[in-house]
Amino acid sequence: MAPVTNGRALFNSVPEGFPEPGKTIVYDTTETIDLDGVSLNGGFLVKTLELSVDPYMRGRMREPTKKSYSEPFAIGKPLNGHGVGVVLRSEHSDIKQGDHVYGLLQHVQYQVVKDTNMVSKCQNPANLPWSTFIGVLGMPGQTSYMAWKEYSKAQKGEVAFVSAGAGPVGSFVIQLAKLDGLRVIASAGSEEKVQFMKEIGADVAFNYKTTNTAEVLAKEGGIDIFWDNVGGETLEAALDAAHVGARFIECGMISGYNNNGTPIRNLFHVISKSLAINGFIVSRLYPKYLKEFYSEVPPLVVSGKIQHREHVWNGLDKVGEAIEAVQRGTNKAKAVIHVADE
Amino acid sequence: MAPVTNGRALFNSVPEGFPEPGKTIVYDTTETIDLDGVSLNGGFLVKTLELSVDPYMRGRMREPTKKSYSEPFAIGKPLNGHGVGVVLRSEHSDIKQGDHVYGLLQHVQYQVVKDTNMVSKCQNPANLPWSTFIGVLGMPGQTSYMAWKEYSKAQKGEVAFVSAGAGPVGSFVIQLAKLDGLRVIASAGSEEKVQFMKEIGADVAFNYKTTNTAEVLAKEGGIDIFWDNVGGETLEAALDAAHVGARFIECGMISGYNNNGTPIRNLFHVISKSLAINGFIVSRLYPKYLKEFYSEVPPLVVSGKIQHREHVWNGLDKVGEAIEAVQRGTNKAKAVIHVADE
């Protein structure tokens, strides 16, 4: 077979504020790949099916001299992130043609992978859509499940506040909190998202753009757990509303990702209220929880006890758009790039 | 015996910035007390010997409408705080004349106490100076010992950074960290304090007023534990210098007590470095550690394995001065008001 175009979503420039499609990320079709002939060198050839777009990716769009927990993207190279693909050819002993794989994939249509530490075989006995494995069963779901288990110390009857509650992480957390018998307050940035949060069980759901967060938390009598996806003013409101002994799970601070961070003015409450504030990188929790996650969560998804929703962009050329939407919060649910059918 | 003057240190006005002797706190000698005749109503009459002046007291000098973990001081009434006294008369079944008591005492020369939840008998088999019981064996020592045990997760060979390391809390923490086999970096605000921190074992001790904290922490290669007594820029430097998985023990933020708090600009590191930030109110740790504290710490003090130092003000009329000194950091060590000899 003749070589085919291998479309790529490239990191083109470090953004100063929000990333811009066509400037921060460009779609490139100048490369081709010979699917039958490309050398595998003991690895396997993957056709990309689904790619995840996540808030943390903003932190990777930085000057490489700045250190952080995640690798910076390289200018002129494809982005990479969590994804699912199908194996077209393999020389790897553990991976066969037709297998599906999950892990860190380049944002390209086709790629040769060698490292099964980064990309591993995807088990799907319940025949769930493959996009599930970059959402509720992937890194976002793992983030919610593992950090909730590790840090929430949830007690029945307590009150949890979940920010960005309509996203893949927040919506899962709302449902975990309800399964644990908590009262749940949840915020997001549109009426549609508020509706979704109510559907999945939030007792109080509000649009933070039209309703004052501090007033809601005060009216509800304060909080015992804060799941923070946003930082900034929402975090300040949660610090003000925290009960003594409250737990703050710091998952993200997206309000500061595109403006060099937002100062927090009332951190003294960590002392005056004996707060526990735990940040985490989900991969550090894998050794403790990954097995439990894959045994407990798929049945919850199959039975509908954990619901999830996706906002799908069709085509690798839409990566820039999806990334901007996730940073601005204009995505409607878990952002998925559907790159190709099987 | 005729009534005697009962001197009192009164809270006179809510300070806007630093408290001022003669304005924020005034000494009053208008009241008298009949030591032989005053009615005890089942309680006991205490002659105050030693009173503690601590940083947290600034938080109590507020408008009573502002909520916090500690009671506000009442305008026109005596201050109160940790202290030691001797019992002159008693109608209480557990307390005898000549007993020494420790607990929350009014800042007055003589007082009738009824509540043994607030003031209890002081055991002193090693015959240590009574001021010890408001310092290394009192609330400051308990603060260091209990929070270090609860939150440090100290591992031999790790690096701890202790701010305000010459104070009663910080100096104890330095010594606990050394006993646990850690390398210790410590900061304080005078050359005399730097010298003391070196004497008690700090590997690196510096004057934050003349040496840049961030540069010291960078040069030392980062930190695993931060004991925070000060907040503000020091906390920001510690966030920048933290290793992945570092523990922050939030004991105080005195840099913000007299200026409505200092914003923290780089809290995002709590996520990017998987930090655990624990604030605490020491009384919440008493049920778990108080017995252990009183069995383990007095021998360490007697043997000299835990050293401590005091800055003594003589007389109840010096409370205002001592309080200002503690807030400005011009005290030289644990601030003690020596009210009277036995």
C-alpha cells in the first residue's frame, strides 16, 4: 500500500494567555507513513482512535526552561496525552494486531510505540465505548476515584463542595460523594452544566457566573470537603466557608492557568480551622489504587451508578479548538477528540 | 488581712496594625481583692506566677463580631492566656493550698478559678522552673511535639526548614528534627537568634532580614518538610523549594497578623508537587498525644537533649511591651511575664 498522510497536531508556540487554535496548536498534513512498511523495531504500530484533552495540558505549553511535574511540549513536535488506539501491526511479545491500547499517545493519526510502560493493553470485557477509557475509566476517572479514597475522609452526612462539577473529574466526584452519603454542593459555568450536575445527584448546583459562590456556601452552612478544580476566588470562598477539620483536595487551579496564577488571600484559615490541604499527582496514587479502580469502577459505569458525558470533537484538526474550550470552560463535558473509527 | 491591689492587664482597644502598650493593652491597679475573705464558691484562689505571651494572641485582639477559632478578648476586661499559679486557698476537692496549677489564666495578680477543665494541677517531679510549664512543657512545646509527630512523616536524611527557629516552638522543632536524623535549615530575624539556632543543632541557620530565604533554600537543594510559623514570602519561598511529596506544617503566619494577611501567589505547587499542607489547633491533638508528651518530654528537658531559652519581662505591667515584642519579633526567646515569686 502507498504511504498515507499522517496528520499531526503540533505545538507551535508558547501562549501568553489562553491557547489559540492555529497559533498555539497547528494541524499539519505534510508527513506520510507507510503503514505496511514502517519499521517497528520490536514495537507496534498504533492507529489513534480517541484522544483526551485535559486542563492540566496548559501547564505543558510552557518554555522548556520552566520546571514542573509534567514534561513541557516541544515546539514543532506533536502534542501528546492520554489516548486509545488500535494496533495495526506488532513485533511486541505482549501486544497483538487488533489489540486496543491505552496510554500516552502522540497527537498523530499513526505512531510506532515501543514502550509498554507508557502504552498498555486495554481490557474491555463489558464492551464499553473506547472513549470511556480516556474519561471515566481513564486518567480523569482515576483522579476522582483515587484522590477521593485517599484524602476525603468522607463521613456520611457531611457536606462536600465540588467545583467544575460538570467536568469528567468533578462529575465523578459528585457521584462518589453521593454514594458515600454526603450532601453535595456543586458549581459550574453554564445552565446546561448546572442541569447535568443536578441529574447526577448534586443537592445544590449553581452557575458561579451568575450566583455568588460565597453566598451559596454561607447559606448552606459551610463545608467539610472541598474538591478544588479551579483555585482563585472559589478556593478563597471555600476557605472562608470551611468547617474546622475540613479537607481540601487540590486537583486543579484552572482559574490561574492562563494568567500566571491567582493569589490566595485567606490561607490563614488552614491554621485557624485545622484544615488538611492535599495536592496530588494521580500517577503517585496508582500503586495503591489502580487494581481496585479497575475492579470497582467498570461495573459502576455499566450499571449506570456512575454516569458520564462527553463533548466530542471529530478529527485531529480540532485539537486546538478543544484545548481552548477546555481552558475557557466552554466545553460541555469531558473533551474527546474522535480521531478515527476502527 | 486588708484587701490588696489586684493589678490587671486589660484589653483596651482593637489595634489596626501592631498592638501598642498603653493603647492596645493598659495596666490597671484600681481593683483590690481580699485574699482571706474573697468567696471561692467551690473553687480556688490562685496567685499568678508566670504568664505566657504567644503570637496567636494577636488573633484574639479583634472585633468580637469576627469569628475565629479562639475567643476574642473583651474590651475593658483582662487578657487571658496560658499561665502558672500557686493556690492560696481552695474549696475544690482535687486542688489544695500550695498546689501549682497550669492553664488558661486571667492576666491579673489574683483570681478565683472554678473550672478544672481550664486550669489543672501541675505535676513537677523534676522540680523544673515553673516558667517551663508555659514554654517547652506548655502549649508551645506541645504544639511542636504533637504536630511534628502527627504531620511531619519525617524520614532520616530528609531536609526540614523551620521558620522563626529561635522561638519556643521553632527551637523545639529544630531539636526534634535533629533527634529524627534530619538536616535542618532554620531562619530567624537577628544574629543572636541565628547563633542560638546553631547552638541547638541547626545545620544551616540564617537571618532572613539580611539573607534571601529563596536563595538559601535553592542552594541547599530544596526541602522535604516546612515548619511554617510566619507565612507570607517565607511560605512562598518554601513552596518554590519544596520537593515532590513535601509536608508543610502550618503552625502560624505571623507575617500577616498585623497587616490583614499576605497573599500567597504560588499555591499551585500544592498540586504540581503533591504537597500535604496541614494546619492545626494544638488542643485538637491533645487526646492523642498529651499523655505521651508528659511522659517523654520532661526527661528530654532535664537531660538537656531539648534546650530552651526565655526572654523574661518582670511584672504584669509589662504585658503590653511583651505582646508588641512578640508580634514584631524583637523578643529574644520564649516571652514570659514573671508576675510574682511564690
